[in-house]
Amino acid sequence: MTACIVGWSHTPFGKHPEEDVESLIVSVVRDAVADAGLAPRDIDEIVVGNFNDGFAAQGFPSSLVLQADEGFRFTPSTTVENACATGSAAVHSGIKAIGSGRARFVLVVGVETMTGLSGPELGGVLMKCAYMKEEGEIEGGFAGVFGRIAQQYFQRHGDQSDALARIAAKNHRNGTANPYAQMRKDLGYDFCRNPSDKNPVVAGPLKRTDCSLVSDGAAALMLTDVETALAMPKAVVFRAAKQVNDFLPMSKRDITLFEGCELAWQQALGSAGVTLDDLSLVESHDCFTIAELLQYEAMGLVPRGQGARAIEEGWTEKDGKLPVNPSGGLKSKGHPIGATGVSMHVMAALQLRGQAEDMQVEDAKLAGVYNMGGAAVANYVSILEPLR
């Protein structure tokens, strides 16, 4: 038994000092339940994705969903966490609840507030997603981790700064059409390519425009089984949902290969009975531009070492052979960690239902979602299509 998405909601991502985890949860929960045409008493199970680990004073967010409506009282609710893949971990947990038959309707929420911390405090929390025994002292925090990955890739395949700037420019251009995006500004290739006071080098070869944004925000979706979904106004079905975990220490793997990402894509495409060529679009985890470049190779779009070809030849543009991040991705949309994976699934559902408005990819029939935790440590791939 697989699962279907039958309703969703999404806050704008950005800096929201007037909001906290509770208010963001309440907002998206009410909207997602209403979007599915359901009532709180219809929900059998709730899964909340929230990384936290010091981002917010309030822990234990699962029962904050009950603040949205007293009708949720006594409904089982659980918080899950898997680094930057926390949102997809929540989605996959919901799919398993549907597949097991223990729930008919599962509400999945992803939420994070990050902007209340200072830069050093934020960096300290984020570094917990790395292997602290070996990587905890890397200069530049998590940007330093991916800066090191970029340096290794550049040493092996040559300077890829042009390609990274093109990826950043593409995602910022796409983000101008996304009403939920934190930064709706077309920065242009030249700005993204050249270091400046407004675009300084952050770590290794990475500039500020190579790094995703620090964000607050939430997203939610409603899951049910296929039989139930057939009678509902809209439904997007999971053709596949796969998870692959790799070693946490970068020292135990070739970090430029993203092998866990590669295997997750292979398993998901195989399970769905499709190839990469069948996909209409991909929402991919561009926490840093080098990550999107490596994902081009890991998903099989181009051979190893040729990631630049995909962006230079326009393959991943909105009108290319495989649009990647037509939403603007984490680069433009923002990256509130617990919400990111849920947001990706919402963006894909909007595309497949033809409801993405100015973001819409023409004739979108099949979408891939890739969300990762750490440096390709926790790897989640979903393949989605309209149920009817």
C-alpha cells in the first residue's frame, strides 16, 4: 500500500521574529486540514518534523499541534529528526503509518525557527549535523564543510566557479516566481560569480550566493491511502519513497561522490519503474551550490566529473530537459531545516496539480524530490505523480 498527498499548506519562509514554533505549527495545521476538506477529529496520527537542537527554547513540539484545535486532543503525535532531512523523515514516517494500515489520515508538519540566534550560535547548532569528533573544528561551520567538499572537487575536476554561479543565478531567478520564497530577487550571473562586499567569500571557493538562507517557516501536508484518495478532490501519489543512510564521518567515504544520494535515486527510480528521463522536474537539496552540482552526477543526469555540463547547457533550467528547483530551491526559497523536506513535497504537488502558477513547469507529470541530512548522510528520494 502506498500513500497519497491530499492537502497541503505553506507559510512564507524568511525572518519572522513575530512567530514562534507554536504559531507556525498552528497556522499550517489549520490550513492543511481545511485544504484537504477534513476536520481535526478525522486525523488518526500526526508526525512533526523539527530539528531544533538549540534553535528554539521550546522543545517537545509534537503536542503543539493540539493548540490548533481541541479536536486534535488525544491524537497520537510524534516528533522526528534527521538533520536537514528532518522534513522528509516526517513524510516517510507518515507514509509508513498509512502503509501499515494503522492510520487512514496522517497529518505531517515540518517547522523550524532559526533566525533568533546570533551567527556563532547558529553555526554551533548546525555543526551538530557533522561528525564532531573530526569535523567540529572546521573553520566556517557547515559552510566550511561544503567549502572543503568544493575544494576537493575542484582539485579533481578543475575550477567550477562558473557552474556554481550559474546554479545560484538559476535558483534565484526561479525564486522570483515563488510567493513563499525568502528572497524573490534575480541576482544575475555576474553578481553570483564575482566576489564583492555584498557577496564575499565564505569558505573555500564558496561565496555568500553559494549558501542557502537562514530561515523561519513551516509547511504541512495530509496523507491518506489510495482508495480513500480516489474519492477526494485532489491527490498526488507516491510512486516511490526511499531512504539511504551513509557514514557520518567524511573520512570514511569519497565525499565528492554522494554515493548515498546515488543509491537512493537508483532505488527510488527502480521501485517506481521509471528512469530519470521520465521525470518532469526535481526539487533538490541545494543547501550549497556545490551540493546541487554533485546531485546532478549522483542522480545520473551527467557522468561523474561533468556536473557543470548540466547547468552550462541549460538542462536544469525551468524550460530544460530536467528542471531542477523551479521553486528556487533552498538557495532562494530558504531552508528552515525541519520544514524543508515537507516544503519540497508541497512544491512538487503544486506542480503536478498544475497549481504552481508562475513557477509552473509545462505539462508536469512526474516529479522527483531529493532531501538530504548532513553531507549526503541521510538521503531521501520520493517519486510523485497525480493520482488521476
